[in-house]
Amino acid sequence: MPETNNKPAPETHRLTDRFNRQITYLRISVTDRCDLRCVYCMSEDMKFVPRSQLLTLEELYRVAKSFVEMGVNKIRITGGEPLTRRGIMQLFQALGRLPGLNDLTLTTNGTQLTRYAQALKTAGVTRINISLDTLQADRFHEMTRVGDIQRTLNGIDAALEAGFKRLKINTVILKDRNHDEVVDLVRFAEARGMDISFIEEMPLGVISDHDRQQVFYSSDQVLQDIQQYYETIPTTETTGGPARYYRLNGSQSRVGFISPHSHNFCEHCNRVRLTAEGRLLLCLGQEHSMDLRRVVRANPLDEAPLRQAIIDAMEIKPKGHEFDLSSQPVLFRHMNVTGG
């Protein structure tokens, strides 16, 4: 992938959708594969996209560069588990040199961080979100179907040692599965100077492990659990995504809530998602999309058609999602396909 310099990104076009929301945040899924099988993320017999259908690392970089040159200043690399993608550090290194990209972040399950944490920091990754839904080894194995919690805990330690600007735990709370660990998880994060975000389960893909409506545990319930032990202070701080944050009194740690059901965050949406096979998803909870793989491969030496396709896609970005836990999911793509 090409070297870049430190010149400011050219002002060519600012991405604004038809609801006058400026798009400044791109989430890129680099793979739908993962070394865990979390029960809310994928089905047990998951069929993965053939590798031949995935965007190459060079194609992922081309798309990312075009977005940055049109005003996107934050990119998050997701999966699946992004650190299982062969050669992935080449992409991080190239993105880390992009002029105009202020925030290069990663969402991971942590299992590969003992190997990659320092290299990610050197490449320019600023922040990492690490998925951790329980502190109990047996529950961890049950919720991930195959996982060993110690690998993730060791990964967290490696990331802390590498010295990123900010580290955050991401936790999906399911009633009667792990809701009794809310406060323990907050204490875990606070003791390490980390933030933690609690995420309401997204109804993406058909799963057989549980009934989503029955295990739903709202952000308000999580906050009430925390407030039995902590004084929480609402804040307007943001990391560029949908989380709303609270400060813990007397602590540097923040508690965030991503609440697609109980507190819809679509009004101020500034995000789009690129799937590993090159579909630009304009909304997490809708199927509106643009096939950028076709555009990239049809125009290997010309960036203009790619930029035009991105601009055109803004016209089909919907106002918001329509999640409904009481009905079967209308979106059959699982979270690992969407990009976590």
C-alpha cells in the first residue's frame, strides 16, 4: 500500500446525507470470521463469506482513503475478529499515515492483543474497544461457545502496557445470563483506568441460543444497578459514536450506554459501515446499501467513480433503524457480518 505524507487532507467534498447529518465516522469490517462464537453475534453453524469475495487490503485502503479525503476523520476497524485477518497490520500501518484521519480505532475480542498490541500502538491506533461480557471463566466459555477468558484478560493487560490513549470494555448484558455482573464489570474497568460501555443486544440475524425479548436488559436497568454503588454524573462527552456517557464520581473512568431500543440514537447519526465484502451499509438496522466492491474493481486506476458512488449513497441513508424485539428480525445478516 502506498506511503502517505503529513499534508492536510484535501477539501474535495463533505459527506452530508439528506437529513443534513455530516458523515465523519466510517466503520470498516475486515472479516466476518472470528475465533470466538458469541451467542448474540452469530449462529452456532455460521457460514462465512468465501475469502475470494472479501475486499483485499489494498481495496479496503482505497475506500478508506476516499472517505477521509471527503471529511471522515474517524475510522474504526471491526470484524468478526479483525486481528485474525492475514496481513492486517499492513492496513493499520497504511491508515495510520493517512492525512486528515484523527482517530484510528479498533474493536476486538482481545484474544490476539498479546501479539499485536504494541504494533497497533506503533501503527497509529489511538483507542481500542475490547469485548468482555463476563468475568467468570465458565460463563465466558458458555457465552462465546469456545473461548478461554484468560486469553482476553491477557490481551487487556498487553493493551494497558502498550499505553493507548484510551481503552474501553464493551459489554452486552443479557438478563439471567450476565446481568448480575454489571457492577463487577464496572469495578474491573475502573481499577484499570478503563471506560466501559454497556450495549443493548442488536436484533441482527436469526439465532437459536435465546429469545431476544426475554433476555433484554435495558440501559436504564444497568444504570440503576450501577447507581446502587456509584454516584454517576451525566456528561456530554463523546468518542464520536452513539454512546452516552456518565462519569463515576471520584474516578477517571466513564460508563457509556449504547441503547438502540430504549434511547434511540439515530437523530445525530454520523456513521456508515463498510462490510468485508464491500457493501456500504448506510444504517445498522436497515438494508440500504451501495456495492463499492463492484465500483472499485471496475475502476482500478480511477478514484472518481468510487467517490461519486459514496456521494450518491448519502442520498439513500435512512433516517433511522426500526428495531423491534417483539418480532422476528427482518435483517438476516448477523452482527459479525455487519461489523461489530
